[in-house]
Amino acid sequence: MGSREKTIKVIGPNGAGKATTIGCMLFKYGGIDLLTMERFQHKGITTYDGATRNMKSLNIQPSFHLPSYHVTISVDTSVGEADCAILVLSANTKAEEQVVKQAIGAAKRLIILVNKMDVINWSEEQFQGIEEEVKNIPIIPISALHGDNVVEKSSRSPWFKGWNNGNQSGVTLLEALEVSLQI
């Protein structure tokens, strides 16, 4: 196994929910504690998105601990230099095939998140339309705003049986990160 220190890069089109996804990961994985979230709320920052943007404006490097790794979310690293890239797509817009192809070509390891599933009422058909475009890459339906499928499988997506990329499989972003960061 490689180093415990890992770097990820979160990428995707505007409006897909990248900042909300980062904030959700930071909160769910312990990068932002409850006290800090309460301080953000006192400042009027009530969303994961706002917390992420506030940290960025203060030049705070977002990071968190997974069971096997310490992960830094890089804003300076290129996709190719990161240990793993997370491509965030919005469920309520058509996936741009070119964006997906570029991410697949640039990243050492890639995880695709289909965010905003709550906006489309967790439509299995819409998710499968995006899922058909990629093979052997973890692709996970999430709602970053609510934390669905980030740490635990969501009851809102009973149809989602998980991702499988060869001999490894899982259901959540946490599982995909653990697998993808193994080098």
C-alpha cells in the first residue's frame, strides 16, 4: 500500500454541486466538526457550499481522515497529479460526454458522482442514462445537500445496487474513495 497521505481533486461543470459535495465530505468525514459548522451558521453560512467557499476564502486547505488515509482536497493540483479525481455531474442536466471523456483521460483514478438526485426524485431511469456512458468506474447517485450515499447507503435509492469496477465493489462514496486510493 502506498502513502497514507492522498490528494483528491473535485471537478465538474458549473452548477453540478462541487462545493456542496466538498462541504458534505468534509462534514461527514470529520474535516469540519459540529462546532465549526455551528460557527458557520452564526455567520449566516448555512450550507455545505457556503462552508466550503468560506474555507477557501480564508486559504484553509480542506482535508479529512478516512479509515486508511488522510485526504487533502487540492485546488492547486492538476487532475493528473491527484491520486484520485471526483467528477461531479448534475442529475438534472444531460451529462456532457466530452467532460466525462476528458476526466477519464486525465485522472489516474476516477469516481463519478451524479449529484442532485433529490431534485429528480431519485429517478433510476435518469441515473441509468448517465451510467450507461461509463464502464469500470465507480458511479454513484448522491444528494450532497442531504448526504445520501456519501457514508451510508440511502433508503431513497433502493434500486441502486452499487458500483463494480472489476474485482472491487461498493455502494457509497466512502467505499469508492477507500478502493480508489489504494495504490
